[in-house]
Amino acid sequence: MGSFLQTRVSSFDELIDNKGIERGNTILVSGGCGTGKTVFTMQSLYNGVMAGEKGIYVSLVEDPDKLRRHMIQNFGWDLESYEAKGQLYIQKVDPYALAEDVTTMFENQQNLSSPDVPFLKTPRDTISLVDSRKIKIPFRPDRIVVDSISSLEAAFHNKDHYRIYLQGMIDALNQHNSVNFLLTETEQEPDKYSRAGVEEFLVDGVIVLYNLRKGQVRRRAMEILKLRCSDHVKEMVPYMIKKDGIALMPGDKVF
């Protein structure tokens, strides 16, 4: 059995038989607007660094300074203090520049039928998105978050390139022996769990965050849709977003 890492998000680990996610796995965190995808993953990162672990947050959308400000204002999470200690690393990457780099490299390759993407095979001290966009990291991470791949998918004109690249990126992330989270946008009550509809088949697990409506009331609920590394609870669990982050309410009914 592999090594399992706790998510450290409320009682989420109690929903998993092995009480965490296996290292070397990439999990899709999927949900609509306002469901708390960034909160879930940042809560995992922050509680991890407080426990002596290390984490990386790759932003494809939000400015890092704005993210730091919102996290401390809304939840009291002082990201900068752990960045200064060398336990947390936050990096912004332009998804359109990244897609352009990837497209150029694919055009220079002969065989696009294989998901093996050589330009993602890099030393362990970097996270390579492509050769020209390596993220130099000062430590071996326990968690890596990429937020969000919806913006990356939108930046690709050729969706076959995106699919092959995404598989290569997932394989490269898993080589770090970390637990990796890829965030993606969906409808509020989705019938597919990513924009392209392929991401959920490439990853090792899918966590879906819902903002369900009944009459005039909306209520948030979370579901582990897929998890290859362990058996898990197979029902929606209500949750709230409070001043200290996500709080799950196992045993409660959604409505």
C-alpha cells in the first residue's frame, strides 16, 4: 500500500476509508461558481503547512497578491508567513502564453498520438508546464494545486493538443509523490465534471462541489465521485463555508 496524505479539510478524511489520498495521485476538484473550490484546496495547503508539510499553488487566473489578501481577510490564513518560512510557494502562470508554448512544441513533434510528452520530463526540483515555463521550487512538495484548468482549456485552440498535454502534465505532477489538485469549473448542477468532459477520466479522483437549489433555497454539498486509491462514502455531504474555511456536516441531509 502506498503512503496516504490527509487533506486536513474539516472531516473530509473521515469520508475515505484510508483517511487520506495516496501520494502520487491527482484529484480533480470540480464545481460551479461560489462552491468553494479554491477554499477547499487552500485550506488543505494551509492546514498542511501548519502541520509542517509543504505546498505549491499555481494560479492560472487570480493574482497572487489578491489571493493572499482574500485568504487572510476571509479566513485568517497568513500565506505570506509560510512563504517566508519556505513551506509554501505561490506562482502565477499565464494560461494563454502556456498554451502558445505547448502548441509550438506540439507542432515540432512528429507523433501526437501518444500521451507521452517528453518536454514534461524534468528534474524533481522543478514543476515543468513546458520546457520554457519550469517552476523552480525550493523543496519537495506534499501538495500541488493548479487553479484552474478551465482557463487553460479555454486557451487551447486545438483540443487534441490540450487533452494530450493534460495527460502529460498529470503524469509529471504525479512524479513528485505529492497529492495534486486540479480545479475546474462546471455548471451548478453538472452532468459532466469539467469543461472539456475528458479531465475526469484522466485523473485518479474527482471531488464535486455542488450549490444545489430547492425552491428559493440553495445549499452546498460535496461528493467524492471517484477515488482510485481507496473506498469512500458514496453520498452527498452538506457543508458550509465559515470564517475558518469549509465545515462538513456528515450525517445531515442536503435538504
